[in-house]
Amino acid sequence: MREHYGEFEAQRTADTTWIELTAERGWIAFHKDANIRRNRAERHAVQVSGARMFCVPKADLTAAALVERFVVNAEAIADAVQDVGPFI
């Protein structure tokens, strides 16, 4: 988010906006916001855009631990992204 929008704008960008952007560009979203799957508008954005998202919903993880989760599961993630979205 920061790399694409910049630090200030990343904080102000609605989840529905970046979800749709990632799907449009064919990007895979990695995040730790478990509320996306519960929020009606955000879930709708995932569904209509065909977004492909991976979530580690542990707010207490360090950045290193979060990255480790994704790295350890890289093979399964690579297999999963071959499928058409939407999915979280």
C-alpha cells in the first residue's frame, strides 16, 4: 500500500479501493485484516472484482513472523493463485 499510494494516502485509502485495484492489476493481496471477510462492502468488492487474497489474521505477529508464515506456505500459495478469484 505504501509503495503504491505513499505513506499518507495508504492510510486514507478505503479497503474497497485497494481490493479492486489489486484485482484489476492481477496482483495477489497479502494482508492481516480479518475484518475484510466480515465487512459487507469489502467482501462485495472481493466478490465483484475477483480479488485473490491471503490473510494471516494475527494482529500480534511481528512483521518477520508474518513474512515467515507466507514464506513457509509459498508452495501452497503458488498453487492456489493458479485458481481464478475471488478468494480470501
